[in-house]
Amino acid sequence: MIKRFDCLDIATSDLAGTGSIYENNFDFTVRRTGNSDEATIELGDAQIRLRAGAAVADVLSSSGEGLAAIWLETDDIYKVAETLKNANVEVSPIRVEANRRILAVNPASANMVQLFIFDRF
């Protein structure tokens, strides 16, 4: 059903400081474009995204810094949506964004972790 891990989002209030931790302690290359509220660490064909600002404000206020979301890729988002609904997992309607069909799983159905599952078209 799921073919690969795609991305892990980390919420932070200090993007530069968090980036330094990953660079200095783990020897990762952290890429940030301009003054954006996001930095990316490439790990093979997957990513860790460090996110700050408005994009993660709700996460920071409710849960604090740390894991914000896990992104998983599938070949057939409609099959995944049907399987999850049949298992009484609460999911949002599929949305389309950047050539991907994205299904958000309610965190209450995933041990309070925000899961996004997508396929590409």
C-alpha cells in the first residue's frame, strides 16, 4: 500500500539554530532558500524539512517543537483512502497540490502524528 517514506517535517521556533544542530552534530547539509521559513536536508530520495513560522504555528502552540508531520508515498491514493475509511480511520478529502493527490490522516487516528499520504500524477 505504501511504497516509500518521502519526508519528515520538524517544527521549530529557531530555524537557524535547529539547522546548526543537524549540520554540526550529524554532518548533514542543510539547504535554505533566501529568507524562507523552511530548510531542507536531503537523505537519499527522502527529506527532513525544518519548518518555522506560520506554516507550523498551530503545531508549535499545541505541541511545541519536534515532529510535525510524516509524508508517505503510494501508487494509488484512492485505494489507500478506501482502505483507511473501511478501517474507520478519519481522513480528509483528497486535495491536489504540486502534481500530487494528498490525503491527510487525522492525527487522532495516528497516535497524534500528522500523516500525509500522496501519489503523483
